[in-house]
Amino acid sequence: MKKLFASLGLMFALLSPNLVLAEDAAPAPAPEAAAVESAAPAMAAPAEAAAPAAEAPAPAPAAAPAAEAPKLDSGATAWMLTSTALVLLMTIPGLALFYGGMVRKKNVLGTMMQSFAITAMITVLWMVAGYSIAFDTTGMAKGVTNFYSFFGSFSKAFLSGMGKDSLTGVIPESVFMTFQMTFAIITPALIAGAFADRMKFSAMMWFTGLWSLLVYAPIAHMVWSGDGGFMWDMGVLDFAGGTVVHINAGVAGLVAALVLGPRLGYGKEPMAPHNLTLTVMGAAMLWVGWFGFNAGSAVAADGRAGMAMAVTQIATGAAALGWMFAEWMSKGKPSVLGIASGAVAGLVAITPASGFVGPTGGLVIGIVAGVVCFWSATSLKRMLKYDDSLDAFGVHGIGGIVGAILTGYFAVESIGGTAGSMAQVVTQIEGVLITIAYTAIGTYIILKVLDLVMGLRVTEEQEREGLDIALHGERVE
């Protein structure tokens, strides 16, 4: 617990960049080594005179060749271009359809509008500042904890320094930047499911923009920016976004649902999905697009990407069945909405593990996620009496937590370089708790400030009329 409190203190303190916990400087070379390295062939002439004339001085060792600069890999680049398109497909139209089918008919356009508008706005904000906050490594070094361990500098703002030939590893930086942009897009779009049917469109836009820069980008930086990143140095494993995307979005959604309060008539009036055909189509698109999400996070077209794809498919099928059978046993019938939600729960849970676990781990993670997320989206929600409209927390928050923790146990060293252990499970739990705390506090502050300045919720009259007409002047006939 001491380690956790220290971690939270570091995150919320504006540490001076000069106040670092640096490792000791490397010791100076031993005198003998220095003497050997400084001896030149000409200096050895007197000693050579005493040696037999037939012996010539040994030639100086050849200098080590310079490290070869990274070269563009066309195969990896082609795969990452494809993955980027697949992940964008997850939000528009995938998530828009998935969420749009689950709301009442009077709110379907407003719900789909949220996904579309978020896609447009985050695209611009990521270019302006989000990418720099998340992935700029200025001032970072392994084992050094400072301000830049939590928040990237602005040296990459407006994509400064990114040219046609700039590389990230073996792919163009422009491709890597756009790939990560699609993650930044879908994360706040997921949150919208928690406050569906009741938030002002203007407040939603302000909240999404601020949250993306002040919550999402810093968490992404801590986990994914490399040596010097706070949770990266802790050893937290998150291959494709269990903490960065799903726990982050799920917890933010829960906080938003609590701050806004329940929908009018919640628990008293029927609020059944108006078109499950749209929802199933959206879930299918999410399933297909998720291969770009998980296998694409290998940033290569290699065996690790292939294994990530395999375990993603296995976990998703297992979770869909787990939710279906749990619902069948508890309610007497398996529902279409249930199996679709179970599939999404499996996709969520395998996300942090996809580049670290093998098929058996993927199977277990999927089964556990399907059953636990069914419980959280039904029993837990009723027990705690919060109105998470489309189960953003129940599926993404809980599923992300399940996947993140089980990654620590099922990780396979030959796949991801880290072997599963109880020590790693503890590290994963610490990462989960840090993410929950930072996201909950940051989200709450943003929402309360916006509520004070402009108000968050539509009027009762607008909510009863429906967001389509009240906010956008349109309706589905």
C-alpha cells in the first residue's frame, strides 16, 4: 500500500523536471584499462626493440561497426495501415451501431452523433497536442521518475518534426501516430454509453476534449511511452489497452453516470433496446475490427501479432458462450443482446493480455470475463443502483480489470518476454488501482467544473422528448 500511495502522490504532484530519482553515475574506468586503451602502436616501439625482430606489432583491433539505422519494413507497414483502418471501423460505424441499437428510438441519432462527432474532434486534438502528451519522450530515462514520467512534453505538438521519412521502429511515424489516434478516438466514445439519453451535446463535446488531453493521454504516456514512463518502469503489462482504454473508459463512465444521475423513469419505465439488429451488426464490426486493435499492437507482421490474433478470437468466442450460458441458467433464455455483450466482454478482457498469453490463457480469460461481466452488468448494477445506460463500466471497466489482472498470471515468457507469476499479478493490481484512482479523480473534477460553468444534463422536457429532436432537430421515422 505504501508503494501505491507513493505512486498516487507522484502523479498528482507537479514535480520539477530537475527533481529526479537518478541512478548513480557509472564509475570511471580502472587505471589499468585506461592505460591499455590509450596505448598507441607508436608508443610500443621501445618494447618492440627488446622482442625478436621477426615479431611484428599486433594490428590494432578494428573498430566495432556502427549500429545499423532502422529501415522501413514494407510488410509491417502494410499491416499497420490495415490495422489502423480496422480500429477506426470499430468506432464508426461499429460502436455507433452497437450503442445506437441499444437506446430508445427517440435517442438513436443523438447516440450515433456522439460517436461521429468524437471521431472528428479527437482527430484534431490528437494532432494538436494529444500525440505529444502521450508519446513524446523528452526528459525521460529508465529508472528516473520525474514530471515527464506522467506527462509528455509538447515538442511533438502539431506533429512537429514528423516528416515523410520519420520512422517509429520499422514503420512510418505517420502510420504509428494515426494508429494511436484511433485508440484515442474510441476510448471517450466508449464512455458515452454510460451517460446515454441525458447529457447535453455541448457538454459532451467539452468533456470529451478535456478528458482526452488530461486523462487519456497521460495514462497512455505512463503505460506505453517506454523507459521512464511511470507504469512502464513499474513493469505493468498492457499490450493493447486494458488499462489505457478499457479501465480508463469504464471508470470514467461510472463516474459520469453517478454525477449525472439516472435517466428519468429508470427502474420504473421500460427502456428496452429499440433495434437489436443494429446492435448485433455493431458487435460483429467490433469483433472484426478488434484484430487490428490487438494484433496491430505488435506494430509488426510477425509471430507475436499472429498469436495476438489467435487468442483474441479464442477469448471472444469463450466469453460470448460464458455470458450466454450464465444468462441461460439464471433467466431461462439466452438473449441476442447477451451473446453480443459477452463477445465484447471477451474482446475487452483479452486486450491487455493478447501479446503476452497463449491459447489456454486466452480461453480462461474469455470464460471468466463472460461470466463476471454478465454479473456486473446485471446483479452489481442493481445492487449499487447506478444507471450505467449501456454498461460501459459493467463491460469495459470490469472486463478490463479482469483481463489486466489475469495477464499477470497467464503471461508466457516465450511470447511476450515476461513469465506469469504472483509477483506480476501484484504489479498488475497496482497498475489497475493507479489507473482507477487517476481516472476517477480527473473525470470527477472535469465534470464538476463543466456542470458549474455550463451544466451537464438536458432539461426534463428535452429528455422526455428525446435527444434526436431536442438537440439535433431530426428523428428516425
